[in-house]
Amino acid sequence: MTKVAGTTPSSPAEPVVPSEPEQLTLAGEFDAADRAQWSELVAGVLRKSGALREGFEGAPESLLTTRTYDGIEIQPLYTAEDPAPAAGFPGLPPFVRGAKPEGAVRTGWDVRAQHAHPDPAVTNKAVLADLEGGVTSVWLRLGGPALPVGALAAALNEVYLELAPVALDPGEEYPAAADALTELFAERDIPASEAAGSVGADPIGLRARTGRPHDIAPAAELAARLSGKYPQLRTLVADGLPFHEAGGSDAQELGAAIAAGVAYLRALTAAGLGVDAATAQLEFRLAATADQFLTIAKFRAARRLWARVTEVSGASVAARGMRQHAVTSSAMLTRRDPWVNLLRGTVACFGAGIGGADAITVQPFDGAIGLPDAFSRRIARNTQVILLEESKLAGVIDPAGGSWYVEKLTDELARAAWREFTEIERAGGIESALDSGLLAERLDAVWQARSKRLATRKDAITGVSEFPLLDEKTVRREPLPSTVDGGGLPRIRYAQAYEALRDRADAHLAEHGERPRVFLATLGPVAAHTARATFAANLFQAGGIEPVNPGAVDDVVAAFRESGCTVACICGTDKAYAERAAEVATALREAGASAVLLAGKPTEDYPDVTGFVHAGCDALAVLTSTLETLGVK
């Protein structure tokens, strides 16, 4: 028998069991990488792309830094070295991680669908279909050209109000709407202690929308009357949507919404409510956008801001949480290629859900066109149902918590929003800031900055400013009723300038039987000109202009004459431009071109070239001038 070390001939060898480490270090066998190594790798990539030029001073990764409309710098990499205050625990101040300890794990968030059809029978049918399909609460627009207040009972026929809370959006008619809702509770024998929902009174929102004064005191007095009898019924909404839809930034929306909440809090306590009872009467409504990380940070930061306000107001810890209703942004919706709105709504819903919103409304993809149909409503509710039931998005409490990026962004956004809030308070409060025009001026400054980025396509709109579909089938819907007059803050959509150009081009098509066209004067073989020809075609189609691409031709000027076009755009390589662009531009002008553009950076080397199209150019200006040159009214 062979002797094994550590054994006796009469005993078998025992296997050696390695001792377990106290802490398991994944990938511990690899050398730790540091930031300097990462920075050098980034520099290598940037050099190859031409973005990092010789003699550049500073960190190479600074070229990848972007800036939000609130001045927050978004870094390409976040680590534990990026400081952010402790987020605390779910259900405890400052409520960054959620207003409830359990989050939405047990029930998911409240899936809230909006309805605005003026016919109560149509609305009732749609509401019942939504509730059967997974919606958990109903949001009704009342008053004016929308659903009449007196038709509330008919619209909610066969709806179990004790199971499906109702949130109203009644505009100026909130006193009548409150009476109609409470009468309905009584008719349905719903105990007052179990009646839940929202009356939706929002005098400040009305002031922002209409430009007319709307007294807060009556709404506060209504809340004081209802609060004792209906403990689960909220009366007031602090709505950030008017400020978002005026083109404002995330911090401006948050600052204005918090300022509105403070104004309501003052009015409610003046009406006789204690601070805790007053906070229970408020719900906050905020926009969710397709910028998922800013949306996540917005809802986390909002809770932190309100927790500070209620803390200094003397509210108990239990009363400092913010009730949040997220609505996917109307400003980001498009009328053109509206199917892309499905993606925008999904990303926005994802951000709001991860950010901890209590209730979420996904607007139907045709929301910018008119009243949604049954299909678009089904897709809107299924977006939430899939994220909840299949993706299990609510299955983890604050899933973004601990992300260095999200925690840092939340902190910076909260600080920016607090500055906006204090600026409004310094001006005398939200009502004074609206009446003086201060808030409108600040919102407009951001909108002007955003407009420039939209015009140059730095903020791209898929399906509109990028990758437009000229032959898309038009989606038609009944007009959407408006419950408020104009005169207040503007209501903008990011795509509106491009869509106005598309409307002009479509009107030309309807009148003349063909679209306005631009000839692409392609130089050399397809492989040489296709990149710039594709870029130019994409740009022109964003204005409803049809590009005419002859492909690889021997005589591009002759092809231009045969096309019948009056505007041409030269497309080719830099080498081809150096050899032929000046000659071709002159020949095109002599052949009858009223304008000759060139796909490339501006230069004075070609006297007969009248304009340039290139990455970062003012696409709206190019398209507008081209349509004017083509005689499109």
C-alpha cells in the first residue's frame, strides 16, 4: 500500500476541504481597475473617432459629459466617490426611497386611466372595459365641453366605487363635481369611511392655464368640510403639468408644484385644518418623460422636497409622505408617426414606476391627435399591466436605490428644484409669480433653449425630426375637448414646429398632387455618396419634402434636368467635393436650380452653393427656407 502523507497505512486518505473565505469577492482574481485606466481607454476610443484632438487639455471623458436644462452635468461614469446624501429607508423621512415601507410590492401602483369623452354612455363603456382590463382607478375630465358634471352617475354606471376610486378633473366646476361625487357615494350606500378618490380642485392650476385669478379659499373650505367625513377622499391637486407643458425643466416643474402645495397648505390650515389633516387633502401630479433616469430622480426628489416642507410646517412623520400621480408627458407626444408614442409612454411609465409613483396614467399613443379609441386605450393600460405583472417592476422596493448615478442625480435635481421653489416664494408665492409673469418668463427661457436643441436635432424626435415616414397612414380621431380656455401658460409639444412644416407640405400635396421635392445630386458610386445622401434625405423628409435620389449617374446635371426639381443638394465625399463640387454647383444653377445645397460642413469654397446641411445644423431653418424656395405656402 502506498503511503499518503498525513495518513496511516490502515486509514484511507481524507479529502482536504478548503476553508471558506469570510467574504466572497466576485472576480477577485483580477487586478482592480482604477479610474485612470478607464480614462485612458476612453481617450483611445475618442481619438479613433476624431473627437479627441491633439493638444486637448482636461480629462478625455469630459467630452462625454452632457448638461440638463437645469444645468446638471450628467457624467459618463459614476462611482462610490460621487457623494450623495443618505437616501434613508422606505417609509421614513426624507421618503426618497418611497412613502410606504413596503413600497408597491403587495399591490403594485395604482393603474389610473383618463377619460374625457363628453358622451356619458361612451365614457361608461370605456371605463368598464378599462376596469375589466386591469385599470384600478378612473380619472374623469368634467365640465365645459368634456363630460357634464350632471352625467357623472351615468358615466360610472355599474362601477364599484368602493373598489375603483375615482379621481376628477373638473376645472372650475369642482364644487358641483364634489357634490355629484359625494351624492353618488350616498346613492351607492358606500360608507363615508371607505369612499376614496379625488375631487381634483386646483385653483392654482386653473390660474396657470387661463391666466385668470382663481381664489384658493373656497377650495380649502370645501376640503375642510369633506375631510372629517371622508378621510380617504382628497380634495386638492398640486399639478405640475401646466409648468411642464409650458416647456419648463424638471426642476421648474418640481419647484412650481411644491410652491402650489405650500400655497394649498397655508389655505387649508387657514380654513381650520391641522397640518396633518391638510397634508392628507393633497395629491401631487407630475409628468413622466422618456428620459427614464430623470423621471426616476424626479419622483424620488419630489418626496424629499415635500418631506422637508411638511417637517418645518410641523407635520408628524406619518403625514410627511407625498401622494404622487404620474402622467406620461403630453409635451413629448407626436401627431406624426404616433406609434412611436408607444415606446415613449412605456419608458416614461417605467421611470415613474421605478421612481415610486403611487398612481400612473399612461396616455394613449393617439393622445396628441384627439380622443383615443378602444385600441389605444387597451394598449395604454396593457403597458402598465405588462410592466407590473410580467416584468414585476413593483416587485422590489426602490429598485434604483443605491445606484450611484440615480442617487447623485436625485440629490442634484432636488437642490435645483429647491432653488426654483425658493425663487417663487421670494416673489411672493406661486400666485404672485404667475400674475407678475416671472414664472412664465423663467419657463420660456428654458423653452427657448430647448427649441434650439430641437431645431438642431440635438434633442431628436424619432419619427418626426429623425426617421420620418412620408407615406405613413394618417391616424384620425375625434377632437379632444378642452376644459380650460387659453390665455395662461402656453401648452407646447416638442414636435410642433416640425409637424407644422409637414402640414404645409401635405397641403401642397393635396393641392398639386405631388410633394415638394429636392434633387440629391449624388457624386460618384453609391458607396461613396450614400452616407450623406441618406442624411440629407432624412433631413428633408422631416419637413415633408420628398428627396429624389438618382443613384450613381454619369451626368448628374442631366439627371437634375429630367427630374423636374428646382432645388438640388450635392451629396458625396470630401474628396469628391474638392474635385467637383464647385463645378457641379455652377452647372446646376445654370440648369435652373433656384437653390443648391451641399451635404457637409459650411465653407466659402463653392460660390454657387446657397446653403449647407450637416449634423448640428438648424434643420428647422433649412427646411423652412427650402419650402419657401419651392413655393410652398
